[in-house]
Amino acid sequence: MFKVIVEKECGCFKKSDMENGVSFDSKDDALMSSIEMSNKMNDDFCGKHEFKLLEVENDFVIAMSDSTAGGCCGGGCGTH
């Protein structure tokens, strides 16, 4: 079992229709889903954060890189 996990759910993620912790039977399916998800987050979200993809054991974790702009998108980014 392989999971796609969003490490910190920012406000943009919470407002989106994306799900956190989705499981896959195939590593390839989990990888493809995590790539699509992180690309969508980087392209479509407000731009205050940049997201990177990490492989951690059997999971693909979408983590926040350093903020790309001051402030937060308003949903618990944990920078306070």
C-alpha cells in the first residue's frame, strides 16, 4: 500500500477538492498521482508556497518548500 500525503494543509489545499492520504495499491499509480497533485498545487494555488515531492518509505509526501512570498495563504501553514 502506497499513500500520497500532504504534509501541511495550507488554506488553498483546504479550499480545493483534493484529498490527503489517498492510498494506492501500485507505487507507480501513487507516484503519478503525487506528481500531478504537486504540479497542480504549484500551478493553481496562490503562489505563497512552493511544494516539493519527497519519497518516504512507501509514501509520497508533498511538503512545503520555503515560502515564495511573505505571509500565508490563510489556512494554518504553521509559520507563526
